[in-house]
Amino acid sequence: MTLRMYNTLTRKKEEFVPLEPGKVKMYVCGPTVYNYIHIGNGRPVIFFDVVRRFLESQNYEVTYITNFTDVDDKMIRKAEEMAVTVPELAETFIAAFLEDIQTLGVHEATMNPRVTDNIQEIIEFIAALVEKGYAYEARGDVYYRTTKFAEYGKLSHQNLEELQYGIRIEVDDRKENPQDFVLWKAAKPGEIYWDSPWGQGRPGWHIECSAMVRKYLGETIDIHGGGQDLTFPHHECEIAQTEAVTGHPMANYWLHNAFLNIDNEKMSKSLGNGILIRDLVKQIKPEVFRFFMLSAHYRNPLNFSDESLKQAANALERIQNANDNLKHRLATASATGEIEAAHTERVAAIAAQFVEKMNDDFNTPDAITAVFDLVAEANLYLQQERVNAAALQMFLDQLQVFDQTLGILSKQADELLDEEIEQLIVDRTEARKSKNWVRADEIRDLLTEKGIFLEDTPQGIRWRRK
Ligand code: AMP
Ligand code: ZN
């Protein structure tokens, strides 16, 4: 079973061959930190987290870098509006972003570099482009000379002529060509700036990723990701910048997620239909949102509606219930012994199915079908009168393995229900009567571990939670 992924650059599913065996260098473009993230932004955040988790489950050592754009026009405007400085604005929304993605169960990135911590590297990158003739200065701005990079358009599969059609003709006499893009912007009076060989200014948007990828990961990386809208111009420009300077491919695999729509409409500021992640998680469990995101293939558009969320909640509940039932049954199961081979084989087959689906361009909806196959198998097993602790544990362990990739099971501490505690106390009393000290101790330990304390009173055993 080999991992294959759809590469936007070649428009094909390709076998994944890492630059270095067992290691993956991965970069995903992060947010401009001028507001709270909305549910659409949640799609790349969750999908690429799952890619990373899956790679790790396959024993790859993943270096996962995602940046913060903490200075640009939008940041400057918003800071003015809020009467704060650009760095203050960035601090607020970086903290909010990290909090939101943590709520969504996203694993921490290896590093979250910021533009403002990399200005020197960015200036050096631009200087190298100027020196090689790929960039030119014009009244304090620096632009990329797109006509010089013969492969400009290769990622979005357009040629320069086509691109010229698409561009709104702006009156900008500083550019040699309308499709040239800005690398360095001269500061207007009062704006945040850094000194550079071209005067006081700040970086354009695209250059930061070229500079940070090279600095933190190297000249060529394995996987570069982001939302579909980043293909052009952002990633096209990143390629033009990096490959002009290094002469090597910037990334071997370019992955782009499709968009999330709301009630079959594009989410947009003008429609006012954006929903913030932090508002959503007041209404629904973050795990339901994750499950919903993963219920569609990442390259297909996904529609957010009350109905689709309800479906996700119901489906996830079936998985969660199976997980809880297995745990509760295990807590009271005393029968031990060999697991029947039929069960072991079936679980192994389902596990292989999951990996095969994920290996096929991260087909999460089909991988989730494998999770349901396991749930069905576990439910069937739970109907038996006598269950084997080792078999219950095997089902639970397999669900955990799936969840290491998907992150959809509830993170709440498992609590014993009152009836379960009472049943355990009865079992313990029985065990003591029959001098089964091992079982009696086992139950006492389990209760202690769950924070339940027992007290012998003249009226019998009382219990309380810590
Ligand atoms: P932005 O804040 O627009 O720069 O977007 C940050 C990230 O979220 C980028 O990777 C975008 O492609 C992605 N993104 C923005 N809106 C959506 C959406 N509605 N659906 C999926 N991804 C989105
Ligand atoms: Zn980028």
C-alpha cells in the first residue's frame, strides 16, 4: 500500500516519495491575523492536521510549519480602525487563532513563524531576485518581473497571455507589466515600516512564504498546502520567487482543499453569512465540526447547513456510543482469555481498509466508513452475554488508532455513571465474599483511578466522587 496524493502541479494522483525516507517537510499557509477565523478557514486547518496526523501514524517524522501574516494592508487598516498598533493587533488574533484551533483538536505546529520576525530573510530574498534580474525597484516599491520566469502559471495551468486577460487593468505606472506583483511596498507616512535597500517599507504578501519555507525547511519541501484560492496568485508567486532564486522545485506535492459553502452559498463578508469558529463551538461540539469537515473529500466542495451538521452529530454519536459502551463494559468485565481469531482478523482487515482509503489521496469519507465497520463489529460483540476483556480492549485500541488520525472522539475524561459505580460496588462485595481478593482489589483500583472513594459505614458502603 503506497500513499498517493493529488498534486495540483501535475493534476494527477502521484505516489508519495519523500525527499528523505521516513521524513516529511510540510508547509501550510496560515492566516492573516486581523480577525477571528471563520468556519471556512477551519477546513484547511482541520484537513492538513489530519494529513499530518495520518503521516505520523504511518511513522513519518513530520515537520509541520504554518505561518502568521502579521503585517500587511489589512492588518494596517484594521489596527487603525481599532486604534491599536499592528503588533498589538497581531498578538490579539494570534492568541485567538491558537485558542480556536486548539478547541478544534488541531495538533500544535512544529513552528509558527511570523513575517515580522523574518524581515531580514525577506529582504535578502528580494535582493537576490533583484540581483538575478527577476525583480525591479520602482519608486520605493519592488516588483517581480513575471515575464522573466518562463514557468509562471504552471501551478494554476495558465499562461501569461491568459493571465493578462484576467487582470483588472490598474493605473500603476510603476509596474512593467500588469501581472507583475509586489515584493516590497514603500511605506506611506505613519505606516509601520522596516529599513531596506529600497527605502522604508514592508514585504508584499507572497514573499514571506518563500523566505520562511527556505529558512525553516530548505530549498525544496515535500508538501505545500492551502485552500484552493491560494493556487493563484499566492502559490504561483511563491514558486516564481523560490525557483528563480534556488533553481530547484519549491515543493514536490501541492495540495489544495476545496471551499466550504454555507447553505449552498459562498461565504462572504458582503453576504454577512460568515460564522466564526468561536461562535460555532458554543452551539456544537468541536468534534462534530471536525467529523463534518472530514465527511467530504477535501477536494470536493462541502456545504455547511443545520441539516448537514445534524447528520454529522448523529453519525458521530454512533461512534462515540460504541466507544463508551466498550469502555463501560470493560470496566465491569472480568472474563479474560483468548480473543477469537475471527475477531482479530476482522479488526485487522478493517484497520487495513482505513489505511488504504487514507493512502488514496486522503479519502476521509471512505476511511470513516471503515470506522463504522469497526463500530458495527463492536456493537455485535457487545450483544453477547459473556464478553472477553481482551477483545473489548482490542476494539477500543483500534478506535483509538483511527482517532489518532481523525481526532473525532470526545476528549472529555471518561466518567463512570452512577449505576456503573453501584454495580462495581456490588461486584466487589461479591468478590470479597467469595475471597476473590484479586478481583476485589482490581475494582477498588479502578474506582480510585476514576476518582471514586469508598467508605465503610454501619449502613453499608457509601461512595463519593473526588
Ligand atoms: P484567508 O483568511 O482568506 O486568508 O484564508 C485562510 C485560509 O483559509 C486559506 O488557506 C484559504 O484558502 C482558506 N479558506 C478561506 N475561506 C475558505 C472557505 N470558505 N472554505 C475553505 N477554505 C477557506
Ligand atoms: Zn503562503
